[in-house]
Amino acid sequence: MTARAAEPHNGRFSPLPVRTPVDQVRLSILEAITSGQLRPGDRLPGEKEQALGFNVSRAVVREALRALSQAGLIVTSQGRGGGSFVNRLETGPVERSLQEAIELMLHFDSINVTEVVDARRALERTCAALGATRRNDRDVAAIGAVLDRAADASLSMDRWLDLDIEFHRGIVRSAHNRVLTVPLAALHAVVQPNLNQAIVPNLDRVRVNTQHRAIHQAIATRDAAAAQQAVDDHLDYLEALYMRARMLPKSHGTHGTRS
């Protein structure tokens, strides 16, 4: 294994970290997938063949394949006709990885709640505006059906909060931009247990349902500006509750006037 070329750092040269054998195998397979050399459904060579090709042990290949499987990039089956196959990529594993990363950074104070809610606002305003211009009738109907279920006053708070996430995911889907789906889904998954649960005692479900209706109506009528304003109104309300619960500093303020 050869060392990678040195790069200048602060006026000096220092060697870049050498990749471990596991990383070399994992990144080589990843590059083959992203370049199109390996397509969804393609079968990877067996562990023995890969070990010989990469000049590593089968244990190294097995660990690299395990990492790729955990990321949702490959699937492995046992028995006759089994092996490792390139997966049809789903966003779920990526969303979970990003969610876990955000939660860890929050836990270790690498980021703070203010940054999380600011990021959510920026992404959700963008999705609402895009949804207003790109939504189809199926999107509008799906969001409306969620709102109808959420209006049931007999719902438990947990079930209503599940519908809250479903509503916001519907807004994201209406934007028809899969790149935005992953970070917003991860942020919602972080916000729900870490923030929303803390404000449940003060949460006015009727008021939130009305705010959601306003977002839905703006998207349905293809009014991008109104959709963004409705998102701002909704998040201003939630952030005021976060401040009351001392999860946000009072200096955070509201953002409804931002363009």
C-alpha cells in the first residue's frame, strides 16, 4: 500500500491519511456503483474473488461489504444463487445516517438547536415554494387526506404527531426534488423527539391544523409566495413555543418577514 501524495497545509506539506484496506475495498466498490460500472441488480464477485483482486483477506472484504450493506448500497442473500447485489438506492438508510449524525452533533454541542430550526425553515420554505409550482393533483389530494385525519379531535397526541410528520413529508414530496427529501426528513426526525415532545403541553392542535391548512391551500392554488409565508407563520408559532420551553434563546426572534 502506498502513501497518498502530500498536500500543502498552512504553508507546510503533510501526508494525507493512508486508507485502511477496508476503506480501499469499500470506496472502490462505491466508485464502481456511482460511475455506473455496477448497476442496480448486478451481482458482485464472491468474497474469495474480491479478496484476490484487492490483495486483501476475505475478512476485509466482508467488513467492507457490511459497511455498504448498512448504507443501503448493496443487499446480501445466503444460499444457492445468493451473494451480494447492488441495491436500488432508497433514501431511508441515508436519512437515518444523517439523522444520527445531527443528533450526535447536538449531543456533543457541535451544533445547536438554533441551527437546526434555521436549517429546517430554509429547506421547508424552499419545498413549499417548489411544491406550489410543481405539485400535481395527487400531491394535493394526499396532503389534504392527511389534514382530514389530523382534524380528528379524538386522536392521541402521539398519533397526531405522526400525522404532523406525514404532512410535512407530503410538502417535501410535492416539490419533486429528491435531493431535498433526505435532509428535511432527517431534520423532522430530529425535531420530533428532541423539540416537539417538549412543547406538547402548550401545543394548540387546532391552531397547528389551521396553519397546515394554509400551507396546503397555498400549494393547491400554486401561490409560491403565500406558501412560504404560511410556512413562516407556522414555524414562528413553533419557535415561540421552543423559546418558552427554553430550547431556543429569546434573542432568536421570528423570521416571518424574511424574503
